[in-house]
Amino acid sequence: MYCHMIVTQEEHAYEGKAFQGAADSMLVVHLCCLKSGASNLQHTYFISVVVIWGDLLKATRITNSFKTETLSSRKMQDDARYLKRKVTAGSLDVHPTEKALVVHYEVEASILGESGDHMVGERKEGQKIIRVKSLSPSTDVGALAKKVVEECKLIPHSRLPQVEQLLYYLQNRKSSPVEGKVEKKEKRSVKPRELTPFEGMELNEEASVTRVDEYIELLYEGIPEKIRGAALILQLARNPDNLDELLHNEAALGALARVLREDWKQSVELATIIIYIFFCFSSFSQFHGVVSHYKIGALCMSVVEHELKRHDVWREELRKKNKAYESAPENGSLRRDQDKAMRKYQGLLAKQEQLLRVSLYLLLNLAEDTRTELKMRNKNIVGLLVKVLERDDEELLVLVVSFLKKLSIFLENKNDMAEVDTVEQLARLVPCEHEDLLNLTLRLLLNLSFDSGLRAKMVEVGLLPKLTALLGDENNRQVVMRILYHISIDDRFKGMFVYTDCIPQLMQMLYHHGEEEIEAELISICINLAANKRNAQLMCEGNGLKMLMKRALKMKDCLLMKMIRNISQHDGPIKPLFIDYVGDLAAEIRAEEEEEWVLECLGTLANLTIPDLDWELVLKEYNLVPYLKDRLKPGSAEDDLILEVVIMIGTVSMDDACAAMLAKSGIIPALIELLNAQQEDDEFVCQIVYVFYQMVFHQATRDVIIKDTQAPAYLIDLMHDKNAEIRKVCDNTLDIIAEYDEEWGRKIQSEKFRFHNNQWLEMVESRQADESEPYLYDNDNDRTDLFYSADGITPGDGSVSPDFFGDLQAQNGDLHHTGDGNDVFDQTSSSPGRPATAYGFRPDEQPFYQYS
């Protein structure tokens, strides 16, 4: 005789019990007493003991015994009569991420004989987590510790001081950003509710596995008998323990599949019950092969398509009845017909939606395999699902939206949804009373919002104000903000946020964050919307800008400062609001600060093209010139920061004294060196040329630019650059230089002459190189003049002096001064304004918020 014991432990967590029951366990002991013979097993005995830990304080006697055939085996059963449990408390610690205590313990389970002798035993370690989510700075730690010790039997009263110390530590521990986000926005997993028996499926009799053959015989009778037989098999299939037995009964599954193929159009109830049976199999991945073997998925697709067509016919018949009644409302017969048709329609609709729900749920389970999902797509599953979105049954809609959400992660399915009215159908579900349906709809819209065309459709059908109204819904705020973020990316729609209450709500959220880290979705939306002038004005209303600046400077929040930088780029009444903060921003521009932070502060300052601002005082007060000059060296910092330094120099150069200070410091040669290093980057070239343009306006810097540097030569080289913005700024700068310096003026005119006649000169040079080359034209009369005579002004032979071009009309962006009294050095009349910067649209810059 020998004994074999198997011990299994399962942890059960009961919601709503903070301390008691969180680690209640069930010990299942199977004691198998095997008696070995010469060559066979003569007797087998099973003693099953179920003990609920936490209810046992002392040894529990085994009362469940089986009859035995021999005295020796009965003696063995009598010997093993007690189970003893011993729990030993271990160490106490705090949870690494949550507000919780972790109690370690050891459980020893022993089986004792009648006389108390130890027969067999086993030890197992465990832990219990005691969550204290209510713990806050104002919580009475002592009282909470006493409550924990009283309700958790694993902690002896002698360890009360240790519990109190650990709770005090949790109370003062700074929550990590990850923990905060997990607590605030725990990811919800919304699934369609499990199917329940439909109306008409319940029978008074109870099915038995031993009578399956009888139920199969019913499937060969009439429709009522088939419904009864299928319903009885469904009773068995709804118990997962019976599925394996049914799986091996090929006769039953084959008969069910045959009846479904042959009779599904004759009876909705029969089709619903049989599909429900196969749905029970589809709920487990290991049974998907059986469902596919009988081609139930393809049959369900046909059922859904057929039922949707039937529904269209029903609606058309009902429409005719309603129209007839509306044409003669006093006719009682027509009214009765209309009421009868409505009742019939509602009854048919209820049964049909049951069939659709179970069919689509089965297809959703099968779509777990992407190959099966592809087959469904080839049969237009997306079009069928979108058509079902017209229904009003909320449980059916939850299932359909869940299915569409699963499909939407693949590009091909998303494109199919774009071709049908998916967004229009989803728009009517936002908002809705059904919480799960609303959440699923929003998450589907989030997946679709990655497509720019579908984003435009969302705005077109009026989803923007609806989504904005949901910002106050705590359960759906996160997904709503992500959708709004996607919409805010598109410049076409940024201005539409003005007509909603979105911006006031966003500003309120920023205000309530205090010193906590701002959510990525929230700040990202604000950054995008701040790029629109009207949005920026709304953000600055009241004390909006003051609140933003105060928080950004205190927390050194780079993303918040990026939002402020976007606000500062708009002309009009916004820029003067920043005058009060120029000193605060300039004080942050130091080598000791993080480059990303300095970049945003510097960019904000560079946007402040305010005429009345004394930039010379700012540069001197905060000693910014050495910093700007050092950062102009190639490789001294990231390119984005160096570019902002160049833009900043262009801004402050509008001031005469400031431009002179910069010229004396040697910044112009540094700019030329940077131009050489970054000549392939159009953004750098354009902004450096703009600095030269600003400096030639002032007498002191104009002389330095023209006489002491080679800047004009670089400008001549860039005069015909392929970038239109660079050509524009170059031409305006060279025109001013030509007006001031005659020598450079002749060189500039000569270069323009050479460029405009480049083709002619190339042809002349090639003909001189080869005198024997025949004329391009056989007949002089057929030769076309390359230079056209203009009423005797220009000779037809092309003999024209370079000086002539000084009096020509503007070409290639050149400025032409007509003597109208405008001063060429007057910035207000001839300045083209700062060239547009690519800030915010650099191709190598990652978005602030990425989605999975």
C-alpha cells in the first residue's frame, strides 16, 4: 500500500473586500490509495477533501468516504481522517507601484491519522496584497493601521507599529508618473456581453448527455421536432464540460450542420439555436477547427446577408402601410392595417436581431485567426456590419462596433470602412446612454481617425462639438482627447475649435493640474491648437497667458513652453501681452539649462517682433550676446537650437543699436561660417540671409556687411537658388546693396545680365568652338531672333549693355523703384517680413503623442 497526494491552490480575490477574502484559498486534496497486486490494480480509492482556508481554525475531519471491499482498505480509509492547516506569517513590505501592503506567509497542510500521527504534508508560500487606495495626506495613519491589523488575520497585533510605519511611508511616497496614469486611466476592456438564452429556446425538460442519440433522431423530423432536438443539444453545449463529449459525436455535429444548411431559411428559431450551438464551440480556440470543418462561418455570412435583405423588404412594406395611412388618417381599416404591420415588423425584428447577434458573435470568435478574417473581408463583412449599425438594439450594436474595432486595425479593412458610411453611422451613437457602447464607439473612431479623409468626415458630420462635450466624462476623456488630438493636427480644422467650448475646458484642465505632470494628450492638443490665431486669443483671455507662463517657468515644462511659443507667433493683440515676460524668458537662456528648455524659451523670444521693445537693453541685462555667438558655431548644439539662435539674431537686428552691437561682436563672420556649413539646409540659408537683410537697413551694420565681409558675394551666388523664399530675400537684400554701393551694384547687374542671357551665351560659345558646324537654320528668313525688338529700345541683334538692366522692369523677384517717394531703407514699406519658418513641421521631428 502507498499513498499519493496532489495539492492545488487557487487564489480568489473578492471585489469590495479590501482586506478580508483577498487571499482566501481553496485547498483541494485528492488522496488516491492504490493497492498493487501481482500484475494488476485490485482496488482504487479516492478521498476528496475540500477545505476553505480562512474558515478552518482547527483540524477538519474528513466525512466523505467511500465503501470499500476489503478490511485492509477500510482501515487505510479510517487512518487518514484529519487534515491540519497551519499558517505562519512572514515579512511585511510595501507594494513597489501601488498604494498597498504586501504580507508574505507560509501555509503547511498535513494529513493526520486517527491517532494524530502525521501521514503526509506539504508547504507552500503565498502573499496577500492589502490595497489602501483611500490613503491620502489627510488620512489618520494610526487608525488605518489598527483597521488593517484587525481585518487581516495574517498580521499579529504585535506588528502594529511596523504597519503604521509602512503606511506612513506610503502616505509620503511621491507617486510615479506611471502609477498616477494607471490609477487615473486604467485601460478598460469592453467586450460584448455573453449570449443568454433567447426567447423561445428554454424547454421544461432537462437535457442529458446519455440521450444525445434521441435528440439527433429529432433532427430528422419536422421543424418543431428539429427545434426541440436542437434546443436540448444547446442545453448541453452551454456547459463547457460537455463540449468535449459533443466534439467526438460526429453524428450530432454533422446532423446539426446539415439541418442548418437545409432549413435555416424556413425557421429563424431553428437557425438561431443551431448557430448558438456552434457558437459555444467557437468560444474556445481549440474548437475553431470543428466549426471551420462544417463551414459554419461561411454559412453565417450568408445568413447575415440574407437577413439584411429581408429587413429592407420589411421596411419597404411598412413604409407603404404608413404612407397609405397618412394619406387617409380617418380610415379605420388603414389604421388597423398599419398597427398590425407595425406589430408584425417588431416581432420579426426581435427574432432577426437574435439571429444576427449569435451569427456575428460566432464570426467575431472565428476572426481571431487573421486568415479567416481575410476570407470574411473578401465576402464584404465590413459592408454588412456597417449596415447593421442602423439598428437600435444596444447589445447588437455593442457586438457590431466591437467587431468593426477589431477589423479597423488593418489598413485594408479601414479603407473598406472609408468607402461606406461608417463614420456617419457611428456619429449617431455619440453620445448614447449605454456606457459600453459609447466607449467602444469612441475607440473605433480613434482607430479611424488616423486616416485624414476619415478625420475630415468626422468634422463634416458634426462630431467635433459632440466629442468636445464628452471631455467632462471621466470614463471616456482619454480616448476623446486622442481623437481631438488627431483632428487638431490638420490645419483645416484648427479654426473650428473656436466654435466649441473645447479651449475653455482644456485651459481649465491645465489649471487644475497644479504641479502634477500634464497628460501627453492634453498638452499635445493645446500645442496644436495654439498654432491658430483665434485659438491663441481664446487661450490668452483673462489670466490665461499669466497662468501658462507661471506654471511653465516654475515647472520648466518644455511642452507647455512649446505651447506658449506657438501662441507668441501670432501678430496683433497677442504679442504685446508677452512684454511683461521678456525678462523671465531671457533669464532662462543660459548654458546651464537643458537645451530643449532653452530652445523653447529662445523660440518664444524670437517670435516677439515688437517695434517698441528695447532689445539692446535685454541683451545687455542678461548678457545674451556671448551665448548667441557661441551657439553659432557649427556643432556647438543641436541644429534646432542653432537655427533658433539665428532667428533670434534676425529679430533683435531690427533695432539699430542692437544690430550695431552684434556687428561689433563679430557675429557676421560667424553667420557666414555657419552659412558655409549649412548651405544644403534651406531653412538655415533663408534665416541667415534674412539677418543680412535686416542689417543692411542700418548705417553701422551696412558698412560692415558690404565692406568688411563677403556677404554680398554669397548673396549673389544665392540669387538664383531653387528655393523661392531664398530668392525673394536675396533679391531684396541685393537691391538695397546695389542702391548703396555702386561697385557691388555693377556686379549685381552684370550677374543678372549673365543669368538672363545664359542660353544665348552658351550657344555663341559653342559656335565659336566649332566654326565648321553648319548653321542651325538653313534659311536666314526662318531664323528666329532670340532677342525681340521693343519699339527700337532693344536692338534686334541682341547688342545690349549690362547697364540697360538697371532700368528694366522687375524680373525674377527683383524690386523696381519707380521714384514714388518711398525710402528704400524704410522697413515698413519694402521689408518682405520674416520668411516663414518650418518650425513645427520638420520631417525628422516625431509627434508629441504616438498611438498604439
